[in-house]
Amino acid sequence: MEFACSHVVCDATPDGAESTSVPPVEQQYDNRVTVKPQEGPAPPPLPPRRLRKPRPLSLPLPPLPPVPPVPSSLPPLPPPRPPVPPRGHRRGVGGRPGANVNVVSANIGELVDLGRASGRRCAQGPVACGKCGATLSRLSSVRSNVWGCEFCGFDNAVPDGAGEACGDLGDDLYLSVQSDDDYQNLEDTLLVFCVDVSGSMSVTAELPSRGGSPVHVSRLEGMQDALQRALSSVLQQSPHRRVALVTFNDEVVIYGDGTGAPLTLSEWALLDYDHIWQQGVAYSVPHCIAETYQQLVQRVKDLREHGATCLGPAALASVAMASRYPGSKVILCTDGKANVGLGQMELSPSPSPTAPYFYGRLALQAVGSRVIVSVMTFEGTDCRLADVGRLSDATGGTVNIVSIGTVATEIQSASRDNVLATGVTATVFAPDGVYFPYEEDGNHKVVKEIGNVTRGLQVTVQFAVRPQFRAVFLQRETLPFQLQLLFTTREREKVTRVITARRPVATCSGIPAGSLNVALLGVHCAQLCAGLTMGGRVQEAQRHLKAQRDLHQQISKQRPIQAEENIYGNWMDTMKTICDDITTESQTLSDEAARVMYQMKRASSVNNNNNDDGGNSST
């Protein structure tokens, strides 16, 4: 775990803490905001300030179920949690109003890599608190076989010797006993290419040729070339991996591995969620690419563009196929918004209220099936990426806008077999009296269902102290924190990793702004504000951005801002531009702005930089 501040600040309440509603779940996907990794991260491109179509202030959310009226005789409802602290306590570093600097960060991509794990490997299982679920650690105090949980105060009976079994470094690994039934080939996953072949894929662009004179290439031709390159790359790097092809226009065609008869879904079948799912799960992909390469290449060469765009049913069928193999990937490529079948968008400026619900439901099903979905659209098109991108946002995939000349590189990058762990759940514990703003429960622990994890994934969360506990905590020297990670490795080994640490306590006036971790605060600000914006809470995102920018300026007065730290200031400038466009012109996100926001939700520190070859963080 890494903290933005060297101490726990007890007298600072985060800006906007009075809001207790829940932002979109932040899950894992690659942060492709920068250009080439070796050149270092750079701010994403600014979207155009003028968007053509007027839209509502907030992005649409799935409709809520009707709430029956409350009789006047009933007592009033209790106030929401967490309680709203007095405005006089909204102080920042140095006693000035400002951003909350109580932020904890975890490099999940590194922590699930057991090859880098330095923690103590424990033979026995963890001892968990019967009330809050925290784990007995080196920080725990056991007297007469009774452990008073340092997080909730509950007294737990512990077996003899349990206290001595905990590691001395505060980093413990609990590995399950593996049986022969748990064995799985590391390459036993499925890669599904879900490709748009609608009539708009015939649009051409001018590209340079080897002879010097430009040539006109259609989107479909560019996609066919990109798919052939990707198939060749997978054949060389992972010859035992399964690969399948799905296409869609006004019908969905499942080719599978190319060796069997294609399955076509059309007309009424495009409106039946359960039917499409069952058909996708039942479609077998028995052969690896080493056996089916030629058949798949021929299927790709034979593709022709025509018809409409039933994107939703195609995505559903592809996820269903991949659900049979945990850790599989779906790469969805399209050049327009869905207009046929499930998930279709209305032709009016306002999107259909059912579309966000459909893509949200499919995203949750993909997470539960441990499937990663990446979405790619062509530049200059409108596919309502704010809605379709939910699939990638929830599952840890990428969201990108490509051109005919770059689609091959992006598809090869997204198709790499780089999943480190599946079924990942992260839980952060803090002592009772601490709460996590913008989280659902509003209590002293937060649970994040992450799903699949690739290298470079960094998760941040801010915490604050309830007003009635401030005086009590200021009398303590330190406060305990614990991170629990539950995940399954590529070798199908179930692991629980527990990291426990203490942090010193201080007041705002005792923390010099120059000692703050600017990189960590910038990453958290990007993730939080992007999540709030995508959830339609634009004004709250603006307040956080302003507080963070003020803090950034305050730090620059006390010490020079390094070049890599200026990157995070550029991120905030980019998001402020997008937020201003929405609020001042009453418009929702364009595809370009949605891409930037989804990438910001996956922001990571400079050292991570979304690099599969490495990345470091403090733990």
C-alpha cells in the first residue's frame, strides 16, 4: 500500500463529502492516455470544445425501480451516511480549504504477481475477525487467546500459536492446497474478434503506399489486414490459444474457430437476451489456432460489408462464448452506433434509456465470467462510446479510437495474453471512525470487485475521519490499515494476500504541502473525477478538480514541480475542459471525450505507465 500523505490527516474533510451517492464502479483497464511507453506519459488530446449535438446535463443511468409513496404517519427517514461534517471543518493542508490528501493506493498488477511477492508464505489459513472480516496480523494484540480486532474492537477467540504464525513484515500470503483437478493449461483461454461488417465499413481513407502514390483503403480492408496480422502474431506467440471470429451487420454470424458451420442470429433472435447467451455458450471452439489458422484467415478474407449494425447482440454472443474459459478476451471493433437488436440507440439526440441498462448488465455478466472486453471505434464516427465503453470499463479492457492505419497495432496490443490473475477482489480496512467517501457502505472498510488484472493496474481510494472521532484519533500516535487481496492465479491457485501497516496521525497544519506525493494525488484525482463525470456528477468532479489544482499550485510554491509531476496537472486540465463543455453547453460526452474519461479512470503512476514489462510501486 502507498499513501499520498506521510500521516493520516484527522481534521480534513474531503471536498464534496456531503454527497453519499455511489459513483460508477472503478474497474481495471489499460491506461492508454500516453504515446509510446518509452517516451514517458503525456497528457491525452483535448476534445473539441464544441460538440454538435445538444444533450442533457447528466449521462443516462439505468432506470430505477418505482418507489412506493411513504405514508405521512411514518417517522422521517434517517439521514444518509456518511454524516455531513460541519463546513467549518473543510480544511486542506496547512489549514487552508482544499483537497483531501488522505489517499491510499495499491498497485494491484504487481501485488497479484507471485513471482514478485516478498511476503511471508503461510502454511495455515488466515484468522479473520468475526465481525468486520479483518485478518490477524503482526499488528494485532492477542492476550489469553483473545484478539481484540484493531479495526472494529470485536473480541475474537484465536487458536494457540496463531499470533506467532503472522509474518514480521506485515505482508502475508495464504495459498490454497492445489489438487490435480485444479490444473489448467496457461494458454487455455479464448480470444474472440467481434467485427463490424455493416455498410459503413466501406468508407475509405487515403493512405501512403510503398510506391509513394497514395491509395484509398476502406475500413473493412484495414480491418481484414489488421486481423490477419493479429492471427499471425497469436500463432507465433501462443500457438495453443483458442481464437474465434464473430461478425455483425443486420445479423450476427458466429464463425468460431472457422472449422465448423457458422451460426447466424437474426430477426427476433436479436431481441432475446437469454437465447443469445445460450447460443453463444453452446457454440464449441475445440481447436487451437495452430490447427485453425488457415481457416480463420480465409474467413477473414471472405468478409463483405453491408447492412445495419446489431452491435449489442454480437457483443453478448461473444462474451457468452468467452465465458467458458476464465481469463478470455473479446475485442469489439465497430464504426457506428448500434441500431438493430438489443442495445440499439435511438436516432434522436438522446440515447435510448434501455441501452445503458443493457451494456451495464452485460458488463456485470462479463465480470462474473472473468472475461475482458476491449472496445475500438474508428475516428470520425459516433458509436455512443460513453455507453458501449461500459463493457471495457467494468472488465479491465481498453477503450480506443483508431484509424485505418493504426487499427492493426491496437488490435495486436489488445489481443496479447497478459492476464495475471482472475476473480480479484480488494478490501481495504481502516479503524472504526474512518470512512471512505463515494463508496457504497460508508463504513470503515471498502470492497472493490476488480475481476481480471493485467500489469499496471493501480487502484486508489480516499478516506476521511468522522468529526466525532477526530479528538480520539489525535490522541493516538498511529492508525492501522489493511489491504486484503483475494484472487486466482493463471495456474488456478487461489491466493489471499494480506498487507497491514500503521500510519502516523497529524493535523492539517502539521503537514507541509511540499511533502505530499503529487503523483499519487494526481492519479487519484484523475480516477475519481473521471468516474464522477461518467456518472453524470459533473459539478462534483469540477469541485474536486478545482481543489486539486489549488493544492498543486500550493505545492509548487514550496518546492519545484518535477516534469513527471506536471503530467498530472495536464490530466486535470484535460478533464476540466471536458467538464466545462458539458456544463456550459448542456452536452454529454462525445466519443473522444468518453475515451479520455475511460482512460483516466485507469490512470496509473509514472512508473507503471501501463507497461506490461514492468512497473514498480510501494507496498
